[in-house]
Amino acid sequence: MSKTASDPAAKEPNTPFPNRVRAYLQLMRFPAVFTALADILLGFLLTHESLSPLRDLAALLGASSGLYLAGMVFNDLFDRDVDAQERPGRPIPSGRISPRAAGRLASALIILGLVSAAFVRFEALEVALLLVALILAYDGYLKQTPAGPVAMGGCRFLNVMLGASAGAGGAWASPQLAVALAMGVYVAGVTWFARQEAQRSARGQLAAAAATCHAGIAGLAAIVVTMSEFPAINRWLALVALGVVTIWIEIRLVSAIREPAPRNVQSAVKRMLLAIVLLDATMIFCKTGEPILALGVAALVVPAAVLGRWIFIT
């Protein structure tokens, strides 16, 4: 059968190269990958005294990037019929990228992620395989169920643990386990908040989701207070930073709950996603006491926010 203008696969080769690049970046929601990289740096620095060995860190960053971006592509592949109704401008329903091309990209990214993790050590590969399984379960089925936010929080938990998997004591130990759990709770709240972002959201759902986000931040604060191995001055400064980040988020949350139109909810979700980087940086400072390291991680907000003006992060 010949390809017609209505066939998405037929449109793709005729798309100008810069537009195709942008379409693929939109498909992967590329600005959000910087939040995944911050998680890896958090997990790594919770189990190391510095960024050394750089080889392991680079491999873990590559693994996380591949798996995170693959998850974004699979999300649009599974949602392409829904997006055709609610978000027809997305790359697949608009015909800028064919489902086949998206599938090839997602598969390649999965392979990249697993190979990179295997390069570090077997435990890293184990965590990466768990992450792949949960990503596929979320995108393929769990997203539309009440377990969806929990599954997405689990993905973020595993991403932090992936960063910790190169440590001498292994990933499944304190403090990284507790920190990863708190970050997972926070992201579960973000996911819940975003569930109806393409439509008018229910205020009650938004309020409950916001409370879940706050519970995650409270969990981080509890870790800061109770972990005696963290220097006291670091803990006080970290608590202040957590408070500042909470207020920064709260501005958008209140606006979205008062008027839960898609624009307000999406703006709040974007800010909550960017805040992941700042929360990671705060916990890195609390553990290491190195302001340069913490500021370097926090700086990942800049490319995420700048690219987010050109490519939607949600």
C-alpha cells in the first residue's frame, strides 16, 4: 500500500531537519532529563566522598538519561490515541514522528541505559532492570490506575538508588535508602497533581497531591534532623534551603488549587519538577558540606528551565 499524506510515517521524511530535532526533543520531554541527572548525582554523593571515580559516575548518568528518556517516549507511544484527542500537537499524533520511529528510539535508549549500567557493576544493572520493568508497567498500564502516582514515585526512588549503586556499601543502605524513599513520595505527589493537567483538575485531588509533595519534603527534613553523620551546620542550612524551596513551590500550588485550569496546573507541575533538582542539591550539601558541589547540581535547573521555554517539560 502506498503512503499518503495522511500516513504519519510518510510525513516524517519531509519534515525540515531542525523541526525534526525539535520534535524528537519534545517527544522525549528533554528538559526534564536534568532532574534525572540530579538524582544520580544525589545517589552517588550519598555513597561517595567526591565525584570520583568519574568513569562510574559518567556511566550512571548515561544509564539514567537513557532509561528516563525511553520512559518519556514509551509514554507517548502508549498514549498516542488519547493525545490525538487531548494533545493533538504532540509529535506522534501530529504526524511529525511515526510510532515506528518512536519505538526504535525508545528501544535504543533502553539498550543504552542497560549497557551503561552494566558497565559500572552488576548491582547497577539490577537496579536498572527494576527501573525498566517499572517504567514499562507505568506507561503501559499503571498510569491510568490509582497506583500510577505510586509507580512513578517508585521510578524516581529507583533512579536515586541507581546513582547509589556504585557505592562500596551498595545501594540498599542508609542514608540513601531513606532519601530515595522521600524523593519517591515527593514525585508521587507531583504525578498525582499532574494527572488531569490537560483538563480542568479537581481541587480536592490537587490539594491531596500537594499534601503528598509536602510529605516528601517533610521526609527529607526529618532525615536532615535525625541523621547524626551529617554535620550540624550543614543540617541547619539544609533545613533553611528546604523551606525556601517549599515556599517557591507553594506559590504555584496555591494558584493552581484556587483556579485549577490547565495552564495553572501545568505551570505548577513544571515548577515542582524543577524543584527536584533543588531538593537533590540541598541533600547533597547536607551530606558533603561542599557548597560548590551543591551549587553545581542546582545549576542543572538553568538548562532545564531555559529549554523548558522551547520544549514543554510536562
